[in-house]
Amino acid sequence: MAIMWHSISGVLMILGLVGTGYALLKMHIFNDDDERLSKFLSGFVTKIAIPAYLIVSIPEDFTPQTLLAIGPKLVLPITSMLALFALSFLIAKLIKVNPHHKGLFQSLLFNSNTVTVGLPVNMALFGKDSLPYVLVYYMANTIVFWTLGVYMIERDTATGRQFSLRKTLKGIFTPPMIALIIAVILVLARIELPTFIRTDLTDLGNTNVPLSLIFIGFSIAKAQKTDLIPDRENLTLALGRFVLAPSVMALMMMPFELPKLLKAFFIIQSAMPTMTNAAVMARELNGDFRFASISITQTTLLMLVVIPNFNDFSQLNKRNALSQARDRAFLLDKHIQNQDNNQTNHRNQRF
């Protein structure tokens, strides 16, 4: 019952904060017509709040041994994204995607919004237990987007731009990625930050989830009615993000003996809306950024419908994890009891 209430509370918290952002604009409490407020929120979250959260949380929750243990799991999300990339060619051909934004369509299909949406959703549903796996998925998603994803967007344009290593590295080494590297160094070197720095970073990091969700509410409030009507391509993208992507991830993990909670984290993280950076890069590269913006709006809205299913899924996996923990405890008790019995029999035989 406690697990069910915790999961329901997480969903209600997400919807409540998204609704708060929506109401703040719709009730004209704030004015964001020039988008300065939205830019401040998104910039503060990605450049300040999330990096601060990572630098504090990772050294608190990891030892060098546990940190190194999650490294090999990076292969799973990368492989699933590459599988989606391969499928995107077939899907684009089947539904006859407009050649003007075909590469952008494919990039939107195999990359997801792992930070602004994925991190707060997983934190709300699972708490800090989700942090290591969210970070693994974030690293994979960032590397794939700023290499393969941006390359596909560039294919649509007639700018004649060549691959830029400097811009690619700049895209990979974002503030959250730099913070992640700093946090890993702190863990491996066993460096402890001064108390006043940890306190400041903790306070900044705690703003990550509420501000991210309020920002999503802002985005939904500013959506035009015409942007809410899905066409064939955007409907396919929504199905790709919320059905195909988690299905591919689940199939990728089937052959392996993995913790059930890890599977839940990766599946939910793969079923996030389309990546916001795709619209930014499409605009910079003279691509069809409006198509990307509409897709981001629609999939973010649909996420509010999908979240209750995340709740059921997280609740089921929590129950399974607890059941596994009870089974391990039972087996351990039996093992200890058997050892005691063997020792007693051994003493009886000696006397």
C-alpha cells in the first residue's frame, strides 16, 4: 500500500507542477510572450540546477566500486538507439516522410528528452534510486545525439556545412556532462567537498525537478491549437517514442540477467518525448525547426497521458524488487540455519 501511494504521489506531483506552470501563464500571472522567462528556466535547470544536483548526489550515493560497476551498462541504451536508428530508415520510407525533414524525423525518433523531462519523471517515480541509471542513459543519449543525431539533421539542409568536431564536442560536453565528469572524479579520487559548498549545491540542485516541470507547463500553455493536431508523421513519432522505443529497449535487455528496477528505469527513460535540442539544431542548421517544435510539443503533451502507465509499471517493478529482496533474505536465513544445524551435528558427532 505504501509503494502504491508513493507512486501515485509521484504522478500527482508531476501533474501538479506541470499544471502550475500552465496556470501561471494562462492566468497571466507571468508573461512569457518574449520567451525570456522560458529561456531563463530552461537555462537555469540545464546549466545550474542539474549540474549542482549531480556534483552533490553522485559522491553521496556512489563508491568507486559501485560507480565502475554501472559503466558496462552504457552499452544497452546505445545499442537500443542504434537499433531505432536502423528502423527509422524503414519507417521513414513506409510513411513517405517529407524529404525536407527526413533526417530530422529520424533524429527525433531515436533520441529522447533525458534531462528536462526524463530526470524529473524518474526522480518523482523512483526517488534517488533511479539516479545512476538515468545518468547512464543520459550519457548514451547525449553522445548519440551530438554525433549521429546532428549528422542526420545536417543531411536535410542545403547549407553545405561539413562535420565540425569543435561543435560536436561542445554539444557533448554540456554543463550536465561536465558536472557528471567532475562528480566521477570526486568519487574515484575520494575527494570530499567542504560543507558550505555541498549545502549551496544541494539547495541549487533541489530546484531541478520543480523548475523542469514548471517549464514543461509553460511550453504546453504556449502551444497553438494547430500544433496540437497530429499529422501522419507526428503521430508516427509519438508511437515511436512511447511504444517502439521502450519495446526495443525491453527486447535488448531480455537476454541478460539484470535487476528489475534497472530494466524499469531504462524502459521508462527510453519512452520520453522527443529531444528539445533537435529543434535548436534544426534552427541553427536552417532545417525545418517548426516540424521539430511541433513534435516536441505533441509528445510532451502525450507524456501526461502516458505517465499514469509509468506509475503502474514502477509500482509493479518495486513490488518485484521487494519480493526479490524478501526471497534473498529468506534464502540467507535458510543458509544460516543450515550452517547452524551442520555445526550442531558436527559437535554432536564429536561427543
